[in-house]
Amino acid sequence: MGAITSPRAENISIGELSKQSGVNIETIRYYERIKMMPAPPRTASGRRLYGPAERRTLAFIRRSRDLGFALEEIRALKRKYANQLDWVHALVVWRFSVVLASFSRMASVAPTHV
């Protein structure tokens, strides 16, 4: 995965975003359709232009997917931590709470004697 938050260019095309991020162009469009990513501004000719905010959002989605988060979990994370800059902290807190809940469920059904 490339450095997709690189400030190399202010606005880049979807092809360049795909190349930098390692995320397929159709997947980027899909994320836009399902509102995981905001629709980027377009030129007069309709060409998408992705700036730093869109690149950060895609980086967050990509890293979250790499860590095993489902799209709905990522959507919830984005909603809950929308104003926080520390996305890594948000991911860790969220995943930790999911793991704790899983352990609690397992403990409640575990046999009391072996």
C-alpha cells in the first residue's frame, strides 16, 4: 500500500488515487455510492478531483479493512469519531470493545467445570 496521504499534489484524479492507495477504481466509486466516502468535487468536464480530505478518508477505510473491520463497523467508527484526528486510537478503542464483548459472551456460555 502506498502513502495515500502524501501531500504530493493538492488534487489528484481517481486513477492516481487508485495507484497511490492500492484501492481499485471501482472500489473507490463503490465507497462513494454507499456514502463511505464523500463525493469529491468535479471539474467542469465531470472529472473527479480528490484532495487531502478524501485521501485521508480512503486511507482510514483501507487500513480499517486491512484490520478486519466490516464496512458497517467503519461507518460507525467514522460517525462516532468524526471530529477526532487520532483515527488509530479510535480503531483500537473500537476493536478492544468488540473483543471484550466477545470474551464476555464466551465466558457466559463456557462450562463451569471441565
